[in-house]
Amino acid sequence: MDNDHISLSLELDISGESLTGHARNGTGAARSFAGWLGLLGAIDALVAEKGGRASDDQDQSDGHPVDPTGEDHA
């Protein structure tokens, strides 16, 4: 089994209990997110992108994680 190493860069905006920001893996566009679950989704999508496979919850049209509430965080 080969081990891959991925470096991620995070920009976090914390206001009270609210968390928003952007995550990057250094090779593609930044992933915007809102909330802790959004951060996990962004990380999951970046890891999947770097590994050459699409994440199950990734919107294939624009590459952003799909928010189950339907809100656009791009």
C-alpha cells in the first residue's frame, strides 16, 4: 500500500460560534465552507480530488461540496 501525503491550507473566520472559511490543497481552487460539517466536507472533497477520485457528496458541476440545506456557500 502506497502512502500519499497531502498538505492543506485553511483560512478560518470565527465569529462567536460561527465558523466559515476556505480550504486549499495547493493544486486546485479553494473550497468555501460554513460550519464544522462544511469544513469536514471541504477536507473530504480536497482529499478525494488530490487522490483522483470524486467525493460522493461533491457537486460535479462546480466542484464544491453539496450542502444538504441547499444553500450555496461558493
